[in-house]
Amino acid sequence: MAAPPRHATMLSISNGDKPAQAQPQTQQTTLPQSPGLRVPSNRKTIYDRHLNRSRNAESSRASFAFLFGEMVTYAQRRVTGIQDLEKRLNEQGYPLGLRLLDLLFYRSTSTSSSALSSSSTSSSPPNRPLRIITLLHLIHGPLWRLLFGRAADALEHSVSPDTPNEYMITDNDPLVNTYISVPREMSMLNCAAFVAGIIEGVCDGCGFETKVSAHNQPTDLWPSRTVFLVRFGDAVMEREKVLERSGVK
Amino acid sequence: MSSNKTSRIGEEIWKTRVDKVNAELVTLTYGTIVAQLCQDYDSNYQDVNKQLEKMGYNIGMRLIEDFLAKSGVGRCANFRDTADMIAKVGLNSDTLKGARIVDISQVGFKIFLNVTPTVTNWTSDNAQFSLIFEENPLADFVELPDDGRAQDELWFSNILCGVLRGALEMVQMQIEAHFVSDVLRGDDTTEMRVSLVRYIEDEMPPEEE
Amino acid sequence: MVVYSFYIFDRHAECIYKRRWLPRPTSIVGKSRSEAAPTGLGQTVRSSDDDSKLVFGTVFSLRNMVRKLGGEDDNFVSFTTSQYKLHYYETPTNTKFVMLTDLKSPSMRIALQQIYINLFVEYVVKNPLSPTEHPGGVGVNNELFEESLEQFVVCVI
């Protein structure tokens, strides 16, 4: 299955794939078709506000559940089956992962430089993970904490010799599934495919080609326990070997 | 109007009864939804606005139930009590009705987004007013596409109009809401205009044949 | 105490959920259909039965009458016959919860409210796979809601 052009789902760069010529009937305006966007005189734009402004801001969990719910419902109307639905949810999570990665790096540098003054960025460049394990720890810890306020519950490497490229991240009680009661006939569905997409975005953003999928692995104690299966591409595994030999951490 | 009381109720519920998540998760998720719609509707922004409103409507209908459950409908026998508190201050029934909408709008947005919009610009018949959003978490991190159209056609936060319409419909008020300005469009404020259409009567069961 | 049955009506006056635990005394089953099949636990009976319409008509009229006599803020809470007790709870969104129990039962108003807050809102309203409106009961009869309701009725009440 060919992946759709993923960047197309990102709003801010959508003008990148839409050449400016695509406007035959421009609305008649007396103003010159000025390039660039209008900005409010009080400068309430993303450029004038601090990126960490919303860092500790909170929103209601129900709001998120409702929003996520609408996303699932909307996606459901446009798909043919469970796999298709999960694929779509995955695709919607992907751009989020790319963005969160930037946010994570930005924040990890500014906090390590000074504990309190968030404005100063340190001179040291952000530490982009080079090795699989570092990357997975970034996801398991900081990413999960940013999204869900806690680390993921487990991180494992496949024990099978046939699949050394497979890793598992476990969340005992994924926030996105909190209110979801999946009907029996759709028992395979896991809406955390959205989160799988986020992970994929983070990995891709770091230069690790990956496929991530979400699987139901309920236990008595954790009925909505979900395992995210992370499968790295061959190129990544090759590179991993090279880095291993040259002792890159 | 007893906006102090209202905001206190909102603050109280927000602090003690609402489970929280990181606001950025909500902001970014909303962003991907809008982006997805822009893509699906081929940047037909009128359709995107409509779809966002529809999604908001569904959310509003659910949100109000959550709100009522959280706000302890238990102790107050029903929501009319909120209006009663205002009634005791001695307002005539028209202002009372208006006040009830305002109550729900303000407390509702507080619980939905942790923002309290300012209520202003009432018409003399108390059937219309504006909500000014000083803060709008949905629009954090957002810049509209620079395609010469989005800033004139897309109401990025249009979902909020639907949220209000859905929530109020569930408590028997039909309203119409639309944005008249948005910081993202280069305006100095983000303003939503709300009009009361009618009060909804109880529905009767279909007649027995 | 014994819980006989439980109903939810939405704002469009439609019965969106109905559950029966024990057969009530036959004298009140209206047009006694005296079901041969055991009305077992966990069985959801819907719509084909018209006693939900009767129940709705009754509570709707009573609630209106109560408001007329006692003022807008008066509430209809329950009524008792020689056979059973009917408990009523209505949300500001016009969703109506009704429970039929035996006569020994204390007031179920709080219980109905708990069902609304902790079960209906949590598992139906917040469930993204369940629609916002429930024509024909769609979305209410999900596993989480039904199981929790079962638990609630068996263990808590």
C-alpha cells in the first residue's frame, strides 16, 4: 500500500504543495494582492508569543475525548473497514508527531540550560537521537509525559531472532481509549492508532523510517492495555549496525 | 449581571471536578483535524467551516451532559436553579433568559477550554450578544495558509460556534452563532456573535394510532 | 429490594434503553405477554414491547402535572402502587431515567442520578463510537455501559 504524501496533512506548509498560480478567479480587491498574511495590530501572532506559553496549560480531558471522538467519527464515515480507519487515524497522528518532536527538542534544550529562565536557549544543539534505543527512550519518557502526563508503562525489544527490528511500547491505559467501548464486531479496532501515528511521526522526524501499529492486549487489570509495535525499516537496521561498530551512542 | 458568580462557579468546577490533560495535546489535535478537513475539502473553506460547526455541535451536545453531571445537578434539582440565583437578584424575565445563555456560554467554555470569554455588545431586546475571546487555545501555534483565501474565508475556530449551539440546544435553547472577527485573520479581537432563535418546547411522543 | 426494570428516554420522547431484571407481578405487565422465555439477566429488550410507551406517557404526564401544581421547580420523584414503586429522574437535557422496583425499596433518585453521571455520561455520552443521538437505542447498548449498569444494580443497590 503506497503511503499518501504525508506532508499534505500539515496546514502550515500546505502552500508548499499548492503553487500560487492556482487562483484563476481572484476576488476583486482594491488592495494589491499583498504577499504574506495580515497580522493583528496588537501582535497576537505565533511569532510574538513565547513557545513555552502553553507549556503548563491545561485543558479538560473530556474536551480532548470529545474532540478525538469527532475525529474518529469523521474518519469512520470516509473509510471502508477497520484497517482503513486505523490507517486514517494513524495518518492524522503523524504530522502531530513531527511537530511534537520539534517542541520536545526545543524544550529539552531550554530546560537543560537553565532551570527557570525559559527564554534563554543554550548554545548546545538539541540532542537528536542517533540510535534506536535513545529514540525509543525519548518516546517512552519525554514524549509520553508531554502528551499524557506520565511515562509509558513498558518498553521491550522483540525476543524473536527473526524480528530484531521490532520493539514494543506498552500503555496500560491509553488516554485516547478512555471512553471508547468498541463493539464486538469491531473488536480488532484500536483507536490508539492515532498515537501510533504520532510515534511514527516522531521516528520519521528523527530519520528513522518506521511502521507503528497499535494492538489490543487486555489483561484483567488493564482492559484497554495497548501495545504499540514499532518496526524499523531495513535501512535503519543497517545504519544501526554501522553506528554500533563505530561506537556512536 | 452576576458574571462574578458565574465565573466563580466555572472556576470552582474547573478546579475541583474536571480531569485535565495537557492543553497542547488538545491544540495540536484540533490543528490536525482542521488540516485534515482542508485537505479533504480541497481547501473549500466554506465547507470546512460548515463541517467544523457540525463537529462542534456534536461535541456541544455531549459536553453539556458532562458539564451538568460535573456541576452537581444532584444538589440543585435542575439547571433552572442557576437561573434562579440570578432571578433572586431581581431581573425581569427577559434578562433572566439572556443571563442563562450567558451562564452556560461562560461556564461551558471555561470547562471546555479553560477560557472565559467576555460578554458584551448586547442588543436592546437581549436577544443577541458577543463573546470576546482574549485567549483561544485552539489557535495557539496556528498560522493560516498564505494562499490569499484562508484569511478571508476560513474561520479556524468555527468548531466553537457549534459547541455552543449543541450545548444550548440540549437545554432547550435554539441559538445561532458565528464569528465576526478572528485574530488569525489579522483582526485585533476574536469575537463570536450569538443570537437566541427560540426556546424549544418539550417534544411529545408520536401519537398512538 | 428487587429491581424490576429500567428505562431511559431521550429528549425526543424515544425509549433509548430498556432493561428488565425480573418479571414483575403479571398484573402490571399491561397486556400481559407472559413471556415463556426466561427473562434472563443481561437481556436487553427493546421497542417491540410497548410498555415503555406506557411508562413514558405516565411519567411525562405526572411530571407536567407536578410542575403545574407545585410550580416550575417542583419535581416528580416517584409513585407507588400496591405492586411496585416507580422512580423518576430527569436531567436538564430532558433525558429521563425510570426504574421500577419492589415496594421495600428506598428512594432511587440518587441511584438514578448516579447512573446518569457515572454510567450514562461516562460510557455513552463520552463514547466516540456511540452517536450523539440514539434513535432506536443505537449506542446506548454498548458493553461498557451494560456491564457497569449490571454491576451497579447487582452490587451497589
